[in-house]
Amino acid sequence: MAGHRPQLRDALQRERGLGRAAPLAGPAVSDTLERARTLLRLRRPEAAERELREILARDPQQPMAHALLAYALTEVGSLDAALAAANEAVRLSPDHWYPHYVAALVLRRRDRPHDALHAARTALAIDPTRPSAWELVSRIHMSLHEWWPAAQAAQEGLRHDPQDSALTSLLSVSLAEVSGAPGALAAAAEAVRLDPETPLPHIAYGRAALAGGDPRTAAEAFREALRLDPGWTPGRWLLLLSLKLRNPCHRILYRLAGLREASRGRVLLTLALGAVIPLVTLLVLLLTLGFWALAVTETYLALRLRADPRHRDLIGRAERRAAGISVTALGSGAVLLGAGAALSLPGVGYAGAALLALPVPVQESLFYPRPRGRAILWGWTALLAVPIAVGVALSPFPATADAAVVTGGFAMLAALFTVWPAVLAHPRPPK
């Protein structure tokens, strides 16, 4: 979803009258507070900080100045100082909702979602009519993958402001993430109608369309969101995914990606049962081959989109490298497999099969979200080249032909079954 900083500016826009609202500020400082708020909306947090520190030099007990200072410091990345300013605003005015709300925003930026949720709920306990606070609660629940509470918070906020496009968008996204929940697409369409010139409603519409099985509509929505906000970080990935899901084969195989978020206990139990129950063994083998087919499809679609001038920029350096290595492995593997059959050299054939399996670890490295895990997968892929080369080298000699078969077969199975350690190691959504 949209990041923290746009929400900070949106909150300032919504609550712009607070600078004049007792008990947070008196008339003597309201003009300076309004200037600081304007500077924050104009993305000039350093200038806003100077204005606010001038107020606090004259009146250190001014809670609204501390609250806005927390905004400014958050914008420049001084999160420790921002939290200190927010806490001071809460200390000076514990019975007003706004300092608690600001503290929640800062805590969210510090990746402390549970503390942020507590602060936001405290703000709403004081004044439950604030849509911006309900929006924050919804966003925090979404970051925790708590979709129903996120939807409920958005609905509660819409009770107080039915024309709020951000809350309508968040409601749509939350409903889209709940399997079978109706109303996601209708809510997204309403959000677009309310505010067609901001990216969030189009993001919501794209995600609702994607959840509803309409990747073409989703791609158009994500493309519009990127036009409105070229700096939207997840946009390229979501647009790329939508374009890939237009392919029917990829749409079927991509369901396997859900195993990366499945319970580790269930995955381990399935693998353990596969070692002793033939039917489960067959299931594990079919799933493994399904992941291989997904890797091959990812390679094909990346190359196809790279060749399309309209979508070329969506394929980043990592995708280009993975697709290049995968297609080289597939081509070389097919050649070796054919050569092994033609020359009656089974070791060469098994080495070719191992090369054909190599796209699995290569493509898994793209899906893994953490740099260290990606580095391990790339290192493992490079290591698998050793037994493949050894298998080819040993094949022509009768004395080592069996060893070549074993070496090539090991490399093939190791490449194919790389998917399961990767699935187990993949980070799960927070609970």
C-alpha cells in the first residue's frame, strides 16, 4: 500500500484546524503553527522544524508544536527524536487525541506496529470520530495481515466520513485479501470515483481486480497508479505480476506460490508423510514438477515482456539475469539430453536433465525477499554446476560411467528439490 509519508501529509491536510484548537495551541502561536504545517505539506520538513523549534524556545510546554515537530523529524528520518517529541506532546496533553495519533504514526515508522496500534486506539478512545485515526488503525492491521480488523476499522471510519476515498480504498484492499469476501471491487470503484487523481484508489482497484481473477483490468489500474505516482515502490512488481497472470498457464501454476505463506508445520508434515506414504510421495513429486514448470514459465514471460517495448522497463536487472541464466540452462540441458541419447552416454543425459532443472533455484532466488537468502540460493546454484560438469567429464569413460550417472542424477534432484528448503525458509506473514 501507499507508504508512510503520504499518510503524514494527508493527515496534516485533514486536521489542519488543529493548530487553533484548544488545548493544543493558543492564538499567539497559531500563525506559526500554520506556517509549519504548510511547510510540511510542501515537503519542507527542515524549514518546518526551524519554525517549530522557535515556538518551543519561547514556550516549551506547547503540545501542538511538539506534535508537529514529531512529524517533521519523522520526515527527515530522525525517528528517535520524533518519538521523543511525540511522547512529550502526549505528556503535555494526555487527554487530547492528536498527540496519541502522532505517536502512533511515529511508532509505525519505527516498525513497532503493536505499540502503534495501542497508541492509535488510545486516540480513538478519546475521540472516536476521527477518520484519519481509523485509517491509521486499518493500515496497521493490514501491515500485520489482519484483514478483517483492517476492514472493520475502515468501515468505522467511513461512518464518520462516507466520502473518504482513502478509507474506501483500504476497505477494498482488506476485503480483496479475504477469500470470498464480497464488495472489494465495488468499494474500489467508489474510491476511484471519489478521488481519481490520487494513486491509492487505483491501487485498490488493481488489487481487487487481481483478487477477482481479472489481471488485465488490474494491469490497467496499476499502470494508472504508477502514472500518478512514479515513485510507488511495489507498483512495478504488481504491474509485472498482472501482466504475467494474463498467461493462462502462469495463472494456474502461480497458485503454488501460496505454499510460501503456508504453515511450515503443514509443509514439513507433507514432506515427512511423502517419505512413507506412496500417494503423498506422488503429490510431493507433482508439486515439485509444478514449481519447475512455474520457473520455466517465469523465464519465458520475462523474456517475452523484455522484448515488448511497452513493458521492457518493468524487467529489472535481477529478472534479466535470472531469465538469461535460466534460458541458457534450458537450452544447454536440452542439447546435452539429446547428445546423451544419441551417443548412448547416460551420464551426459543426466547432466542435461540437471541443467534443465536449474531454473528452479534461479527463479526461487527472485521470490526470496531477503538479500542473505538470495545470496545463498545463488551460491547453491553455482555449486550445482560442479556435479553437472563432473558428470559430463566422467561420461565418456566406461570405468566412470556409473559415477557420471549418479553425479548427474544427484544434481538434477538437488536442483528440483531446492524449492522445498526455499519454501520453508520463506518469511511468513506476521501473526
